[in-house]
Amino acid sequence: MDKKTKKTNISIISVTLAVVLIAAGIYLEIEYEYIQKMISLIDKGMSPALFVALMIILPVAGFPITVFLIIGGIKFGIFYMILLWLLILPIHPLIAYYLASPLEKPLRRFSKKMGYPIPKLPEDRTAMYSFLFLAIPAIPYAVKNYLLPLAGAPFSYCVIMNFLVQFPQGIPFIILGKSATDLNLTLFYIALALIIAIYFVLRWLKKKYGHKIGVS
């Protein structure tokens, strides 16, 4: 099986799973009101301090950041969750920057195994290449934060570029969480439109510039 066929099969499987999960969610909501029960549990049963601690620690270990953004939108609402996202976001690349060196060997093996060798950022265009490396959707959020310093990006770029790339991407998922709490279809469609728009922008970036940083 060639690489292109493999990627196509992965895309088909991902879309199929998404459809199945959405259908299952709709069924459970109609039959048992599970979604509202889960939202109520998140909103009232989870300590804010515990949520913040987990949001700082787990994404550094590879846990999907989008889960926290959606839950945070449910628990804190759009405005306060965006503020929290603003405060926590710089912490992830800060931690990763200082852990990257001790973890260099396993990270390089992982990167090579995934087919995305760590690029060497050119000194005269480090800012642009750092931005592209973080923006192109080919490597998980946590792994990018570890690989960027190994590619030669200075600390300031690791933090600033991560903020510029990830902050706007997180906002639609916060809105999505709030739409679930309020059962607000308008917010849901706004979040969906933003996610689709960001997806196509990132896809365009990957198509146009991916080869420059070793991502095809």
C-alpha cells in the first residue's frame, strides 16, 4: 500500500468514525439525555483548580488540547475560557522547551517513524519557518512544541509562534463547548464555520509551504 492510498484510507476511516460518533451522540441524547447529564456533571462536578492543573499538565504529555477547550467552554463560558486559554497557552511550549533536550533521542525516533524528520530552521528565516512548522496540520500539538526547539528555534519563537498559531485555533472549540451548554445552534454553526475555515487555511499552508519544512 502506497503512502497516498494509506492517507486516503485513514481519512475515510476518520470521517466514518466521526459520523458514527455523532449519530451515537444524537441517539443517546434523544433516548437518555446523556449529553445534558454529562454537561451537568462537568459543570458542577469538576473543581476549577483541578481542571486548570490538568489542562496545564496533560497536553504536555500528549493529551488532546481540544478536549480541554470544549470542556472549558462548557464550564466557564466563552469569555472566561478564552482568558484561561490565553494564560495557559504559553506554559505548554515553555515546559516543552526545557524537556526537549533530555527527550531528544526518543523524539527524533518518533519523528522519523511518523515520516516527519525534524527540519533545521534557517537562521535568516527562523520566525517564518517556526510559524509554518506549528501551523501545518501534520504533527500533534504536543509533539510540535517539543520538536520546534530541536529544529533550532529560540525560546521566544517557541512561545510567541505557538501563541499566534494555536490561540485562534482554540477559540472555535471553546464556542462549541458553550453551544452544547446552551443548546444554542447559532453558536454551534459559528464554531463549525470557524473550524472549517481554519482547516482550509491550514490545508492551503501545508500544500504551499509543507515541502519547505519536510512535510508533504
